[in-house]
Amino acid sequence: MDMTSSINTPAGDMKHITCYFDFVSPYACLAFELLPEALSGLSYRLDYQPVLLGAMFKHHGQLGPAEIAPKRDWTYRQVAWLAHS
């Protein structure tokens, strides 16, 4: 799969968006699927840059949302709702 998406215009006229995403984030999964469609017809070049958000949290001594029960529960409910809307 090509991780760079050019959307309908010559490269010289395009604005650039770098999308940093964590493979385990449900929001990143939704964005990965929907962002190219949302930018369709606009002059943007979209580059995907994978990151390990959990490793960043650990490096800075923070817990991720999935490690905090109320946030995890809310995230699962909200993402399920977004995926169906």
C-alpha cells in the first residue's frame, strides 16, 4: 500500500499534510480510512507517518487512554458510534 496519497492536482500546486498515526488508535484507523475521501477534490498531498504513541507516553511517564478505565470505556463507545455514523 502506498502511504502517500496525491489528491487530484499536480504536486507543485499542492499543500502538504503529514498525518501522524498510531496503529492501535481507533481514531487513527477511522482517519486512515476517511481522510483521503474528505480531502477529495482539494489540493493536498497526504503523507502518513506511523508513530508509537504508547512508547511516547511511557517515555514521558504518562498513562495512555486505554490504561485509564473511564477513558477506555468512553473511547470504545465513542469510536463505535463514529464508525456507525
